[in-house]
Amino acid sequence: QVQLVESGGGLVQPGGSLRLSCAASGTIFGIYIMGWGRQAPGKQRELVATLISGGGGSTNYADSVKGRFTISRDNAKNTVYLQMNSLKPEDTAVYYCNINTGKVNYWGQGTQVTVSS
């Protein structure tokens, strides 16, 4: 069983930065996709950043965060990060860590990010 635990959320002013962390436990075989999603009040959850576990670790970003957010991983710590820069009020949401094996889609419990002056 895979478990994902996010941390690092909080309140930040517009233009500020935050780094989210996701500690993963459990064993996954094969290639899978790691990612971060977010859900704002009254909106559907959306994936904003993904990273493929194998090969060169190809990344992909939603247009709304491209150039501002960076996803990365530390294999030794089984941790995935989301560095968020130049934050905007519209980035306010609960952020969720995600691992998609193609058969099972795992989500963490989420961490709140609020961008406000």
C-alpha cells in the first residue's frame, strides 16, 4: 500500500514562494507518474505538474503554472517536491500529491496554500 504525506503549505503574499514536500512510503514497481494536483473551492481538481519516474524524468506543467512551478524528486528520501515561485492569488487551493501507476491512482491528504496580502 502506497501512502503519500504532503507538507509545506501555508499563507504567502503574492509574488512569494513556497516549497511543498510529499513523502512517499510503500513499494511501486515499474514506471509511474508522480505529480501535484490542486483543488480550489468550487472547482475541479487539476494536475499542475507531473514527473515520470523512469528514464530522464520528463516533466510536464499546466499552462497556468509553467515557468513558475518546478517539480523534482529525491530518490534517496522517497520525496517529491513542488517549488512554487511568483505565487498569485489564483494559486490558492489545496495541493495534493499524486502517484499514478496506470492501474492505481494514489492521492495524499492535501496541504492548504493560500496566497493573499
